[in-house]
Amino acid sequence: MGFEIKIIEFLQGGRTPFFDMSFQVISLLGSYMGVILALGIFLLFKPKLALWYSGTYAVTFLLYNIIKELVERVRPYNATDTIISIGDKVTSFSMPSGHAVTACMTAIFMGVFLFSMYKGKFARTIVTLSMIMYVFLVGLSRMYLGKHYLTDVLAGILLASAISVIFILIMKAYNKRRAKYEDQNRDTQPRGD
């Protein structure tokens, strides 16, 4: 844990009012605000994806809260006097980072959504890099703000990746099966000639 404290101390060593404000805004995008924005986009353009996203979020939210209670890891700013909590104080446990979970899950689903719209290699590369940068910045913000250790962030990313991939695979299998079923029913329907 010592090297993780050093990382946060290093990040907070470069504190400025601009970074304090910027990282609080970025952190907000990894919270309920990011979920609301993503859900709004999905509801507008792909309502079925919104349903799968909501289900994934519900399961992931439940799991990461159970893990927090089982691990009971204290926040960095409670572990040492050399780290401060920038912004609001959080009373829950530290591991895993809920913001990292939310950001990673949102990035994966947003990637699926944008990949369905953009088929070109260049566009998909931009989407992928943008989503990676979003998750990276949210994770960095949680450490800069003194709320999480590096391993909290990594655990959140791993949890969100695993649950999201499982749900997306189930969604794709369901959609494929449904399309096949609809095709079979369309072929067996009598034609009104």
C-alpha cells in the first residue's frame, strides 16, 4: 500500500485550483451523472441498449457494494495525514472504486453503441481511444482527489469489464436468437396474395 500512497501524494503535490475543479468535474462524469447522460443517449437512439445498460448497472452496483463491505478498505485520506480529501468527503469503504466501475461500464456500452454507428477503422480507433481516455481520467481523478488507491481503480475496471462483457454477450446471443425466431415466423406466415 506504500507505493499507492506515494502515487496519490505525487498527484496531490501538483495541486492547483484548476486541477481541483477539473478533476471534480471529471469525477462527476464517472458517477451518476455519467450514467444519466449515457442512459439518455441510449434511450434516444437505442432504447433496447438502455435496458441492457440499466440491468448491467444494477448488477454491477450491487456487486461492487458487496465487495466494499467485505473488503472494508479505508479511504486514502483516512489512512494517512499526507493525503487530503478534495471536494466532498465519502463515508463508504474504498475498494473497489464505484466511479471506475461506472466509467468503465459506461465506456464499454458507449463503445458498443458507437461501433454500431461507425464501421470505419479510423472512427472505431477514435471511439476506442476516447473511451480509454475517459476511464483513465476518471480513475486518475479519484486518486488525485484522495478518494481511492490505484488498486481500487483497477479492481473497479476489472469488475466492470467482466460484468459488462458478460451482459453484452448475453445481449448479442438474445438478439441473434430473437432475429432468427422472427425470420422463421415471417417465413411461415401465410401471404395475403
